[in-house]
Amino acid sequence: AKTYSESQKPLKVFLGEECELNAGKKELSTDMWERFTEFCKNNSFTRNVTIQIFSQTIATLPGVKKVRERTAEGQKTFFVGIGERKINFEKENIFGKGNPNDAFAQYFIGNSFLNPLVDFEDNLLFIANVTFEPGCRNNWHIHHAESGGGQILLCIAGKGWYQEEGCYPVELKPGMLVEIKPNVKHWHGAQKDSWFSHIAIEVEGVNTSNEWLEEVSDEHYNEL
């Protein structure tokens, strides 16, 4: 998710496009409000960043009072809805979000959280609940193994994506299972407008290792 300072560059482009649509007049219209909410969703802005943009930029435009009156319920639904979606997700995420996944943060875009469900030292399998904030995804990576190996994902809450190199992305929803074969390049993460969690089960194998590769670019991700 972008910070307020990181929002300024795409916001400048958005306002420039709106200025052209309104024949050079920087005035908030009902249509612009709808495009603004879509713009915030597409950029994975958090509720706080969205409100900050609105109060410091959008709310200063002429015509904002008129649009507020005509779309009051829509604004309420949009701003409150972001918070409600997170609350609902946390209720569905029955295995718990855990702590920030700092040890692997360098291999993720956005924030992820890890809640180990077993003590790795006392078990053959490492099993953990991984939670992704909206827009978060891990880098392309490969679970190497001479035999056995790979990974199993059990989707728990929210909506996500899984994609293997050269294949179409698969939309992930609660109750789905993904069997990741060893030595296959792939990535997985949350959709841009939804939190997502899955249980990750590392499959035992011979000479297993993980190879972390390039990031999933914004250009590629935003086309999903």
C-alpha cells in the first residue's frame, strides 16, 4: 500500500487527466468522484491515505459541496467500507495474522504477516498462516528439490492471485487449494482491493531450497 507522499505522483497524473476531461476546469463533478474512488482502489491506498488525499486535495476543488450532497451515501460506503472489509477479513482469518514478516520482507512488495502454526524444530513440515495486505505479493520464486518438495497453499480468507510462469493467473478464494510443484517458477499474493491469507505447507523433499527472483512488476500486477 502506498503512503501519502507516494500517492502524489499518481495523483498529479489523475488530476491532470481530470482537468482535460473538464475542459481545463479543475472542478469536482459527480463523475470525477466516481473516478477518484476507483483511482484510490486501483492504487491500493489505505483508508487513512484516501481520506488525507480527499481532505487536502479533492475537497478543495470547486463543486465539492454539490458532489458531497449528491453522493453522501456513496462516500460513507466507500470510506467506511475500507475499514469494514478489514474487520470482516480479520474475523474470517481464523488462524490469525501473526507478526510482520520481517525476515522475508525483502522478497515482498507491500506488507505481509507470518503466524507459524507448528514449531519448525520439532516437526518435519513447516506450516504457517501467511497474510497479505491489499496489493501485497511475493517475488517470483522457485521451490527447488531433487525429489519431493514443493509447497501446498490452503486459502483461508480474502481474495488473492497465484500464477506460474507462462500460465494465466488463478484467482484465489477461501477453500481453494493450490499444489505448487517443485522447480516451478511462480508467485502469489493478495488482490489489489482485498486482504488475503493462506496456510503455506512446505513439502518434505531431498535437497530442497528456495530461490527468490525478480519482483512482480506493478505493470504486470495491475493488468490482472
